[in-house]
Amino acid sequence: MPEYKAPLRDIQFVMNELLSAEQHYASLEGAEDATPDMVDAIVQEGAKFCEQVLSPLNRVGDEEGCKLTDDGVKTPSGFKEAYQQYVEGGWPSITADPNYGGQGLPHSIGLVISEMVGTANWSWGMYPGLSHGAINTIEAHGTEEQKQTYLTKLTSGEWTGTMCLTEPHCGSDLGTLRTKAEPNEDGSYRITGTKIFISAGEHDMAENIVHIVLARLPGAPEGTKGISLFIVPKCLPNEDGSAGERNGLSCGSLEHKMGIHGNATCVMNFDGAKGWLIGPENKGLNCMFTFMNTARIGTAIQGLGAAELGFQGSLAYAKERLAMRSLSGPKNPDGIADPIIVHPDVRRMLLTQKAIAEGARALIYLAGQQVDIVHSGKTDEEKQAADALLSFLTPIAKAFLTEIGYESANLGMQVFGGHGYISEWGMEQNVRDARIGMIYEGTTGIQALDLLGRKVLMSQGEALKVFTKQVHLFCKENADNEQLKEFVEPLAALNKEWGDVTMKIGMTAMKNREEVGAASVDYLMYSGYIVFGYLWARMAKVAQEQLAEGTTEEMFYNAKVQTARFYFKRLLPRTKAHAEAMLAGADTLLDMPEDAFFI
Amino acid sequence: MADYQAPLREMRFVLNEVFDAPALWASLPGVAGNVDPDTADAILEEAGKITAGVLAPLNREADEQGCRWNDGDVTTPEGFKEAYQTLVEGGWNGLGGNPEFGGMGMPKTLVAQFEEMMQAANMSFGLAPMLTAGACVALDAHGSPELKEKYLPKLYSGEWSGAMDLTEPHAGTDLGIIRTKAEPQDDGSYRITGTKIFITWGEHDMAENIVHLVLAKLPDAPKGPKGISMFLVPKFLVNDDGSLGERNQFGCGSLEKKMGIKASATCVMNYDGATGWLVGEENKGLAAMFTMMNYERLGVGIQGLGAAEASLQSAREYANERIQSRAPTGARQPDKAADPILVHPDVRRMLMTMKSFVEGGRAFSTYVASWLDIAKFSEDDQQREHADGMVALLTPVAKAFLTDRGLDTTILGQQVFGGHGFIREWGQEQLVRDCRITQIYEGTNGIQAMDLMGRKVVGSEGKLFELFAEDVTNFIEQNSMDAALRPYLESLAAALERLSDVTELVIKQAGENPEAVGAAAVDYLDMFGYTALAYMWAKMVKAAAEKAGNDTSGFYTGKIKTARFYYDRLLPRTVALAEGIRSGEGAMMAPDASEI
């Protein structure tokens, strides 16, 4: 398993040099504590924890997996202790509301920590990660009493949380869910039903688990408009706030899965469990949408993590493994062969990973700043603008990053040749773990429908303009920059094309609604590549400025420019194939007789 | 998980209607006596029964159990031994073998269909007959008459199995630096000493003997690839009467723990002065191994195809049964809680992509197999030489493109299942894990791409490429009056021209900069593959078009719609690939290693 090293230099580059973190934090309400020194110290401390405590447990978690025993679910060796350290270090509370014990730091800092945690050990990171959903729900929709009871414990990390949505017969289509909630006389509800795929639904790391459960009230309307949210704790809280008797729910079994073995994926049986309504009746799905963007950015990080981990592992291997001679003459004449990093195709694989990992970091941090502004911007206008940008970027970040993060993890494995397929090197685990990213929290297909259908087309293209305007401004400001020309020119052209193809699809979709679903995934991938183009052009600009001013880190900045160039020449052209495919129309998909699939 | 069913209708379509294989067989004297359409059909039927009925049901559980190592012995998962016995009894191991030594002498075009079924049903298991067949090809081509006499009949019958020992801990892609040594003995045999890793089915309990073909270096052999020889090293020494003698001095040191193909034993083999016999000439071992490799490489491509087919079968069944959300244009099954997900355009995009790759891939593997048949059996020197060229050119494409698209397909097949695709019980994730190795072994796909671009295309100064281009061009010209085909032919011609342009460009660049080949290779192979599949789909349209009118089953119209989809949605990828290639080597070679 590659030893994870937090890429601190690149983290600083994106935060400070690309996205001007200092000004950003200064512009927020109540973020006075987020001084550059403070942020730096938190990131350094987080890096240490992830490198020293979490990373060594990654392979252990995969090998041991979780076990369901009579006493509940046992997590892999070391997971519980690591969690204890995490709680003692105050990590669960860094971005939480100070009124309930949080440290109130901006969310973007939490995302940096999530990146490091998730790259070092995604399975482990899901335990505290899932708490965010419960925290967000209660923060946004809970009563004061619910906040006092649950939020404080979730914030401190003494308790963890889950989101219970999926049922055996429904995942993407939550409108058909069957779990029911019957009112008790004391104002609580009896929850009965089966939930599946509940990550961290049961474990031994915390003394209580707070489930947020989607269920139907008696007489609720059919479909998505009849769903309500309930807080259903594993142990009922006592008057003094401690965890009391067991509630009527349990983990029925654990799923055997392709990856993330260290995380417990539970079938949860609710058998008249006691729960409390949170938010208005029948508005459960709406309530969840209030923080859907934040949650999905959290999942998008898995793509970044997979790319970073695969890149770190394969880069080290490519520098050490000797095979064949460079075609332009030996580079390591004293050795029996040259290190494989001399071969162009190995470089293609490494540079692809580097372009993906670093581009992904830029996108996540950019989205993270929008989350900050949505929460703590000083004016409503700022907040609305950030919300619009975040809404647009979220499905792209979630789907595009997990897709290309997976591609990247596969390349990391490919660099290792046969050794990549062997468990001991950890690269195949990275691939197996990364695969779920494209599925949960809304599959790639669902994200694509969200982007093209709900956001771009429903707003008549306004949602897209929020972003293309930024790109346009950047291109205009740098139109005369000779050095940047190789990036700005193709970017400007694509930015324009982006609007044009969107218009075309919009026109055809007015005639045939099937066109949206027929174009959506290609549209999302196409959009993702342009977003990356914009970010890489901006990163190249920052690097070129540093190089022009004279820097001691010439290698670092040169690498940025080279990687941007690689991205523009080798990866960005993929937009062409996606553009053609999405404009091909729905007929090529729908004309096929259904029977013809089966003979 | 859908129960695997051999896609016999599809195979018959490709063999009989697209390629007219019976006519090809009849034209090749070495084959004509062995096979006619009825025999071929009976073989397909029977192969379908055995693979679906015996091998497929073992696949899932065997993945869970894996192979177990105990003090040098390897125990295979439950049912493997019996299944292997069934194959032996049916004579399946010798299907394509040389009749002189007990093989059935069937053409590759037919054998390829059996291979696909076996790999789709159970890839871990399928590796054993595949490795044996590969060893037989090498032995048949390079072994002495005595070695052939002694070993081939038992390998063809399947009583013994074969293994190929190439890789060492420090040497995989770069075999020139292997260290295993072979010391000549007075009796003409050699003492083999060294460690080999990643030896598939190097040790197991299914056959009574295992015949290893081992690469090693003779004392004072030249350095590098020109100092490697090949040796036959049996697990049990064989007495003159053919019976098994004492155990040879080597054994399995451990099994690798890996991502997939868990039911096949991936062995570390320790040779400790084992007795072996030279196969072929001294220091020509690598060349001898390549004989086997061309054959195996198509076989690995077929593994990718098989995994893809298995994934497609499950995904379409799931898409038809799983109900979720309503069709955008109104409910299709109003009496149910939701519509089957097959109605959603994006689910269709995934299924159609899978179908394009699987059916296009099957046509392509059969196309390559037909060139292998001509190369092996034709009595016309010119025709044979032509076919040899095609085989040389197309083999790396078949290996890499079919496995790359195989992985894409299994990933899509998993995606159709949503969260259930990640869960083991449904079988889709196993297909992804199993398929993943095919991009790596038998020469990584990067190595295939170098073989295609460097050795074959640039190495022949484009002559080999021209063979393929001519074949496509002839097809286009011969069918230019066919109205049904015309829309496809225009795009096909454009795609071929794009590929030809890039070919010319890279040949030119290679003359100026040796790194140009490696920088273009993988994208070039991809582009070649997409273009070749477009050719296959045009051929399938030709075979289907005239029958589509009277077709009530949907089979032929399905072919035409899938072709349309492929041309509209997948072939455009060549445009992106061409642009990447044209950008040259600079993007990759300019950064210093430290800057990466």
C-alpha cells in the first residue's frame, strides 16, 4: 500500500495562490479565526493524523472488513482507536455551529480535512463523514430541543449519524418508498420498515448512532411529496442527554461488496422504532435538498482521493521499477534497465493522473468556497450568486470527479503492471474502493439529469451562464497574454461552443423530452472537461506569474504549466467526442425495439 | 445475476451470415476434412451446454472460495475438478489441436466461439484450458518430435495441463533481464534454477501432470532478449512408456492474493535444479514464445469479450425487471409502481454501448480468427503471407481493444445495477474484477500499443497498415451501390482516412524522434480499434439489411439500430483521439521526471 503523504504544497497552492484564501475568509461573516496561520496549522495537524494514523489502517480495513456479531458490528482493528483520537483532536467539530459546541470554521477548511482523511482511508472516513448528513439535517430543520439533544453529541463526535434513504425496491426513485411512521400519543412516531445500503448504519466506534430516516406518514400523498424525515437514534437519549435504552432497530446483515470493506454497509430493520419528526410533514425530500449540494461535494472528494492515492503510488513505482531502455538512449546506464518513468506511455498515465488529481482539488476547493459564502456571505447577493454557482458545479463535481477519479485509479494500477493486480500493493484496493463513488449519492446518470434537466434547461440556460460568464471574463482579461494564449484561445472557443450546444439540446428537448436523458451524461462529461480547462488555465496563469517574477520553486511552477499543457493537448479534446455523441439525438437510443435487447 | 446462456444465435450470425465461415473452411484443405456446417453447429450447441450448464454455475462460489495453498499443494474451489473432468471427457482441450497428436484440428473461427463461451461462463476456470492450448501451440511449432510425441497427446486430451513461466519478480515486460538459469546435463537435459511469479495455473489438483514451458538463460548466453531459451519442465517426470515418474525438483511457493480471477491459482514457482528439456533452438526462446503469444493474445482479447457478454446478459435482464421512476414521456407500465429502467434513455445508452462493444467485438475476434485460419491452413503462399501480415497487425488490437472495451462494458453493466452492482451477490462486480487483469497480462495494453505502432506499423513503414486499409476500402467500393449501407460507408471512409492520416503522421514523426511512437501508441491503438469496429458494424449491417424487412423477431433490425448507435455515439471518439495524437510527444516528454 502506498504510504499517503498529504500534498501540502499543492493544497496551499490551490487554497492560497489560486483561490486567495486569505481574502476569501476575510470576506465572510464570523470567520475571523480563519487566519492564514491558523488554517495552515489545522491543515498540517490534520495531515499528520491522516498520514500516521489513518493511512496505515487502510489495508487493514480492506483485509479484515466489518463483522456482524451478536454484540453488533465490529469494525476492523484500529478503527475504533483512531476514531477516539479523531474525537479527542476535536476534528468532528471544526466547521460546526459554535452554539452547539462547534468551532465555527468555514466549511472549505473541513473539505481540505475531508480530502486528506478520505485519501488516506476512505472507508474509515465514511464513519465521521456520514455524520455530516445528520448534522446538516438537524442544523437546518431541527427544533431547538432536537439540536440540544443531538447536535451537541454529533458535533463532539461522541455519537455518529447516518442517512437512511434506500430500500430494497427503491434507490434512485425514492417516491416509491414504503417505510412507515405512525404517530404515538406522546408526539413521537413508530417507524417500521427496511432500509438497505446504510453506510455506517451500525458499528462499535461511537456510543450512539443517530439515523435520519425517510418514511411515510399514514395517509401521506403518493410519490415524492409524501415523504417525511425522522430522527431515529440507536439508543434513546436519557433526560441528562446520555444514551439510554436500545431503540427498536437493528442491523440485519452486512453487504458483501466490491470495495470499501472497512465500512459497514448495513441492512437496517426498523421494527416500531421510536422516532421524531424533523422538518414539516411530507416535505422530507425538500428538506434534504437544502444540503444536498454540500453532501454531494463530500462524495465528489472520493474522486479526488482516488486520483491522488493512485498517483502517489504509481509515481513512486515508476521511478523505482526498472524495465527496458528509453528509446532515445539509456537514462540509467548503470542499472540493468531504465526506470519506467522514461517511457512516454508511462508518462501519459502519470500525467493524466496528475492533471486529474490537481484539477479535482481546484474544483473541490472552488466549490468549498461557494459553500462558505452560502453559509456566511456578508450580503444576500453574494449568497445567491454563490448558491447558483454551487448548484451548477455540484453535479459536475460529483459525477465528473468520481468518473475520472476512477479512470485515474485504474491508470495508477496499470503503471504497476501485474503487481497492480496483487492486493499487497494497494492499487487494486484503490480501484475497488473508488468504484462506489460513481454510484452512491445519486449515480452519474442521476447527476447528469440534475445538471442538464433540472438546472441548465429548467433555468433556460441561466445556470450555465453563471459559470460561462466567469470563463468569458477570464479569457477576456487574458486575451493579450501571449504566454497564456495556448490555453485561453481553445478555452474561449469551447466556452462559446458550450452555450451553443446547450441551446441546441434545449431546442430539441422542447420537442422531445427524451432528449434530455439521451444527452445528459455526455453533456455532463463535456462540461466537466471544460470546467477543468478553465481551472488549468487559471493554474497555469498563477504559475507563469510566479515564474516570471523569479521563484525558488521553479520546478513546482514549471510542473503546473507542463501539466496544464498536457491537459489541453491530450485530455480536453475528449469534448469533441462527447459533443458529437450528445447531439446525435435520442432516436439512436429509443428506436431500438425492446425485444431486440434480448435475442 | 442472470444465468449465463451461450449467445448461439449471435455466434451463428457472425460465423454464417457475416463471414460465411463454412465457405472459408471448405476452401482450406487442412480444415475442410475436419469440419462442415453441421459439425460446427453441433460443436456450438454442445459447447453452449457445457459452458452454461457446468462452468457458469461454479463461477460465483469459486470467487468466494478461491484456491488454497497447503505445503506446496493447491486445492481448487469446489466443483472445479469435476468440471475439468467433464471437459476432458468431451475432448474440449484439444478442439483446435493438431490431429497428428490427437487434436481435433478445428479452425480458430470456431474455436474462438467456444473460448468466448468458456471465458464468459467462468474466466478463472477458462484460463486452464487456455494456457494449455497456448503451451501446445508453442510445443507443436518448436518442440522436437520426441517431445511432441510424449507430451502433446496428453495435453490435448487434457489429462495434463500446461503453464507458461515467463515473469520473474524483477522482470515482467522486460524479459531480457530474467535470471532463471538452465545448465546442460550429460543426458541432454537441463537443470533449471530460479523463481517465476504470476504463473497462472502453475499448480493445482485438476490434472495429473502439469507441463511448464519455462524461459531461462543458458550459461554464457548473450545478454538481453537474444539470450533466452525455452524449456519444457514437467511437474512429474515422464517415463518412456508415458507413465508418470518421480516428482520434478520444483514447486509452488505461494499463491498471490489478487483483485479477481480468484479461483485461478496465480503461483510463485520455485525451480530448484529441476529437470527440463530445450524447446526449439538455444537463445531463440523469446521468438518461440511469441508463436504462442499471438495465439494467446487473441485469447485474452476474447476473455474481455466474454466478460462483457456475461455482464450484458445480466444488465439487460436487470434493466427489464427493475422498476424505478417513470419514462419522461409518460408511464409505460401504469399498473406498476414505476417503469422498468430500460425505458430511460441513459440506461439505454449504457446497454446500447455494451451491445455495440460486445457484438462488434465478437465480429472482430472472428475476423481476426479467420486470418489466423488462413495463415495456418492456406496452401497458397501469397495468401498465407497476406494473412500473416493481417494477424501480426490485428493481434495487438484484438488483445488491447477487446479488453479495454471489455472493462468499459463490465463497468457499465455494473452501473446499470446502481448500488446493487457494487454488491457481490449480483455478480457484476466480479466481472469487473476478473476482466481487469486482461488489460495487464500477456503484455500490458501499453505494450500491445507499442507492438502495433512501433513494430508493426512504423516497423513495416506502413505496409501492414495498408493491408487493413485495403480490406476496408475494398468493402466500401464493393458496396457503394448499396443504399442501406451508404450512410455507414461514408462515415467509415472518413474514419479510415482519419486513421490513415494519423498513421502517416506518426511514421513521419518516428523518423525524427524515437519517442513519438510511445507517445502516440495507446491512443493510436484505440483509434484503430474504433475504426475496425466501425468496419465490423458495416459488415453486420450488410448481412442484416436484406433480412430486416421480413424480420419479426427484431434480431436484424436490432443489428441495424445498434450499428446506427455505434456510428453516431461511439465512433466520434476517434476525432478526439486523433487530436491527442497529432499534438505530438512534447506534452509527455517535456516535463522532467521530477516535475511529474
